[in-house]
Amino acid sequence: MTYCVGLKLDRGLVCMSDTRTNAGIDNISVFRKMFIWETEGERSITLMTAGNLATTQAVISLLNERSKPAEDRGAPSILEAPSMFQAAKLVGETLREVIRDQSGIEGPQADSPFSATLILAGQVRGGEPRLFLIYPEGNFVEAADDTPFFQIGETKYGKPILVRAYDPAMSFEEAVKLLMLSFDSTIKANLSVGLPLDLHIYEADTFRTGILRRIERDDAFFEAISSGWGEALREAFSHLPDYSLT
Amino acid sequence: MTYCVGLKLDRGLVCMSDTRTNAGIDNISVFRKMFIWETEGERSITLMTAGNLATTQAVISLLNERSKPAEDRGAPSILEAPSMFQAAKLVGETLREVIRDQSGIEGPQADSPFSATLILAGQVRGGEPRLFLIYPEGNFVEAADDTPFFQIGETKYGKPILVRAYDPAMSFEEAVKLLMLSFDSTIKANLSVGLPLDLHIYEADTFRTGILRRIERDDAFFEAISSGWGEALREAFSHLPDYSLT
């Protein structure tokens, strides 16, 4: 499994992904699930992947190949898509193409063992920062004020804290803290999600890759947040009134 | 879907179940998922159900029929099982029998559309309070010190708070508060789990039904816990250190 979250804030976009992949619980590897395309001063696009690793790697490879200058490549490039909407369309079509090629099946593809789901976040000059969730069928939805974040992979354990503490006006520092708590809840409950984590903070209207970090297994801040949150939760719990049995 | 939790505490057993059933999201009903058998002074046994409603109702009906005195009923009764272990065995066999009859399939039954999963909690004189999770195949596992609670149904959203705040020494009042928080996290995230909730608190060595409550949609304590928890979480969140970007 996998866990990735994209947050849309007033001041930009924050993406976090884990790196664990597994084929059975005795075959665990570390693979990057966050990929960035950039034309400095013009666009920065982040893609996060969940699902069949062969599928997502093929999608990334195709997007990479097609973004390299070559006279005969023909296919449109993610570095040339005129808007984030067109970039999402391109990525969605690439995903559908890969799943169709691997499974040999036309039509709905969410149930295919070759399935995958993607989060696309970024900004192209001339537009706002935008956040998309892309389905295996190649179609996609965009984050709006009512649904300002997307999760893919093992999404349930880490959702309650996002729902409760997300605020579009929050700082990047707070947003990273929130994401770490959401990942910590997931990692504590599910072996298929694991450190290290990849983080990309894109600041609106900079049109370049922002802060990129890899949060390693022994990251002091992550450990402090994880243990601090356990204490804070128990403290908050003890301050709520107890149920009355009488 | 459904959400039920059974907690094993030092002082007894606490069970909570929701009441929402749905066949599609436009066909929602309220059905009790908690059932109690009692012989006062001798045993109190609580059963909670998740899965196919026809299956779980048939299981309950069979257990009820067979617990009524009748010369020719033949099958063993949950009111006569000599121990909680034997009661779990009986319930497991009844569940397997129902799924096999409905699906016509022998062998593993977890994938059957007629599948169901049960939590059995209680105490029979001569033994300790015990808590079991019963699978569609009729086999079961028992809660031990390392895994002191069981969840069935939509279990993921409400697990992180249970993992963080459960303590076997907690009071019944605290335990109900904890369960309400776990249910609140689930209800906020998933439409297929809903109020009202059923609650049974069994105090160890009383051998009789304990406190039984139905927590209705407008329950003042539940609402206070739900909103108080949102504030407490945001407060706890704000007191944790922010991530440093520098």
C-alpha cells in the first residue's frame, strides 16, 4: 500500500508521500512516489502515485520520455501543457494508456490489478495553484474550497486529524506538522505505510520547485511529533468530561 | 457498513455498536446490531454483528430459537454453553452454518456476499470475562493483554484514538468517552455508520446485564464530546512545535 496527501493552502501546495511498497508482507522495498517536473519561472508540477508499482513507474517513464526534446516523439509533454487542467488531462490519458496496455482491457479500470491513482499538484504561469485527483480511468477531480485536500492509498486512519485540524490559512510549518500527524496515525496502524517520507512545499506564484525534504526513519522532529501527539491526545482526552452512568 | 467495538477492561467489558444498515446509499435503515443473552446470576453474553443483515439476523434467530426450552430442538443453546469458549464455538458454528446454507458453498466464506463478522463478549460463572472476534469461517480469536479490544465493520477511522488512549485500568465512564470519540471519528468520515448507538457495560463478576443505553441522534453528551474533541484536538495541535523550514 501507500499513503500520499496533497494539501491546498492559501499560500501554496504541500505534498507528502511515503516510500514503502510491498508485494506481500515479506517483500518490502523503498521506492519514491513523488515526482516533480519544473521549468523554472514558468511551472512546477508534482505527481504522487499509489497503486501497482509497474503501472506508476511506466506512467512516470512515459511522462519523462515525452518531456525530453526529440523531433519524433509526437506525444504532448507535461512541460508544455498550457495549463494545470491540460497537464492533468495528459497525465490521466497516460495512466489510462498504461493500464490498458498492461491489462489488455478497455473500459473501467479501477478493479484491474494494474490499477493506480494519482495526485497532481502544481501551478503553470497564467493560472492559480491547482490540485487534482486522477483516477485509473484517466478522468480526474479538482480540489475546491469544500474539499481542499486529497489522499490516496491507505487513506482512512489519517483522515480524522486532517478533517479536524486543516485550515486553508495555516502556515507551511503547521501544514507539515499536520501531515506528519496524519502519516503517524497511518504508520502506527498499517504496516504497508512506512518512513522515509518525501515532502514538497510549493509556494504560490514562485513557479519553481520549493522546499524538498526527505524525512528519514530517525527524523528527530517526526519522533518528537509522534510521541508529543500521543501525550497531547491523552491529555486532551482526560480533560473532556467523562460519561455519566447515573 | 457498520461499526462495533468491544473493549476488555480490568473491571469488565464495554460494547458499543451503531445501528445503520444500508443497501446502497439510498436505502438506509436502523437495525439493532447488539444482542444480549442472560441467565441472571449465572451468565451475561453480548453479541455484536457486522456484515450481511440477512445472515446476521438468521444467526440471531437461530441462537434465540435454540435457547428456548423445547424437547426436540436438539441443537445446543447459548444459555447452556458451559463456558465463554464453548459459547464462541457455538456462535461460530451457527454463523458458518447460515453462510453455507445461503451461499451453497463449502470452505472459506470471508469473500461470500453473505459474509458476516461478530464480536462476542461476556462471562459465564466459573470463568473470567472474555472477548472474542468470530470470523465467517466460524473460527475465532480471543482478546489478550496485547490486543485488548476488537473492532468490526468500518474499523480504520476510529482505530488511532483507541490505540492511543485505551488503558485497561480506565473507568467505565472514561471507556464510554473513548468509544464515543472513536465512533465520532468514524461517523464524521463515513456515511455508512450512524447514530443512534447501543451501549452495554458489563461489570465483571456480576453475571447479569449491566448498564444498557441507546445514545440517540440528539444526545447532549455525544454532541458535547464531539465538539469538545474538535476543539481539544486543535488546541493540542497548536501546542505541538511547528516544523522548521530552515
